[in-house]
Amino acid sequence: MSYEVFLKKRNVIMGFAMIWIMLYHMEQSFGNSLVDGFIGLGYAGSDIFFFLSGVGIWFSLEKSRDLKTYFKKRAIRIFPMWFCFIGFWIVPRLMWTDMTPLQAAANVIAIESFFDMHHAFNWYISFLLVFYLIAPVIKLLIEKLWRGMGAIIIMVVFFLLGYFWVDDPDIMIGISRVPIFTLGMTIGFRISRASSGEKKAFSMAELIFWPLMIPVGLGGAWYFGRDFAASWHNGMLWYPLIASTFGLCLVIALISEKAPGVHSQPFDFIGHHTLSIYLVHILVYEIYKKYIIGFGLTEAYGWHWLLIWTAVALGAFVLEKLSGWITKRMGI
């Protein structure tokens, strides 16, 4: 498979990861142990996000004239939609809960996950912004140290840091993803540095080795996940996924390349809108779990998940339109 095809299938892979995450957050049993086991590992979708973000960030840094340009591009991509969403999420809590102005401000600037606050939206945006900040340093180390040693050093350091030192589960969930983000940047480095005379494709050995690592990574995550609390604290819920994530991405890209286009289009569409879908689905699921489950409506209405996913789609559409309108009005 060529590098071009892999990059072209990025949205398809992200669409698969987004669906996997949404199924995981449903916390529903489908009556089949294999299906339930796979969906129970759906947090691995976030590792796919971070891996592909690493790949994309590498090219963003390469194309940016300087760090100011790079950070401006990242801010334009995230903040208009984030501010639209988080404002909608915060206002009712300020009015009807015990959320304080300080907690609201921490959510707005996405640092709430670092201070163990009672009213915290979600960890993902907080750490994604941190990864954007440290990406130039990771890039420098990958470029300057011999034959990928920079990436290996970063991955080992953050593994040891997380496993032996970090004791806050809210920090661990992000720290443990630095290695997979670094691996993504390393793949971006390799693709971007392919010389004109070099075959710009993954080798057959890679296309065999990395998919074979999928059961190793997912199996390891499942094994350590049996003691969920302990594995969360030491990061072993996520570290095994370093082995499987790249292989999963390759397999999904290969299947998408061989499958008729119509079969990949839904994944490609969802992958193109992952940020809005991710944000909205957290809110919609929160409402569902508090009010639908709370009032015992799930047994009476077996089709409730169709309505919930429809609500997510509509909410994501509105959020994108609103943030797009604001961005246009501001001339960004």
C-alpha cells in the first residue's frame, strides 16, 4: 500500500474510530461475547485519533513557515467549534448546578482535566491541545537524533513516567497517549522524507508485521483491563495499544482501498466531522444516561439508540454551521 493511499484513507480510519468510541460509550451489551469484548476496547479509538493526529501534525509543521503559523492553524481548527460548544455546555450548569465561575473558566480554556475539578467536560480536548504544544519539540528530537532514536526515547520516557510516577488517573489518561502520538509523528516523518528515488509505499514486511501486532495490543489491553482501576492508574489500559494501533490503521486503509467506494463513504463522512461528533456525542450521551436511563425508558423503547445517534448527527450539524458562521464573520 502506498503512502498516498494511507494518507488518503485517514478520514475513513477516523470514522471507524469514532464509531468504535461511540459504541463503547453506549455501555450496552449486544449479547455476543466477542462483539461485547471488541466494543469494550472502544477506548482504543482515541489512540487511533492520537496516532493519526501525530501523522497530520507532522505535515502541518512541515508546511508551516514558522511556529506562529502552525499554532494559528491549530487554533483556527479547534477553538471556534470548541468555544461554541463549551459555552452551550457551561451555561445551564452555571444556572442550575453548583458549578463555580472558576470551574467554568477552566473548562473554557480546557485545563479542567489537570485540576481534578468536579465539573469537567472531557479530557480529550485538554490533552489534544497539550500535544499540539509539545509537537514541535517531538519533531525536533525525531529529526535530530539518529535513526528514530528521538521517538524511541520519548516513548520510553513517557512510558516510565506514566507507569512509575503519575498517580492521577485524570493525568494518566493523557500521558499514556504521548507514545502513540509520537509514533504517529514518526510515521509522518518517514512518509515526508521518502526520497524521489525511493518506493513510496509500506514494505510487505510492514504490511504483515503490524497487522499481526493487532491481537497482541488488543489482547494486552483486554488482559490488563480485567483489573480496570489498577490498569487505569498505571496506564496499562493504553500502553499495549501502542502495538496494535498502527496495524489497525493499515488494515482499515487496506480494506477501504479494496472495498467499493460506497462502503467507505459513511466512514469517510464521519471521519471528516469527528470533532463535532465527538463533542456532541459526549453531551447527548450524558443527557441520555441521566434522563432516559434515570427514568427507566430503555426497556420500553428499544429503538432509543437510533434517536440518540440522530440527535448526535443533528447536534454536530448545528455546531459546525454555527462555528463556521462565526469563523466567517470574524474573517478567520
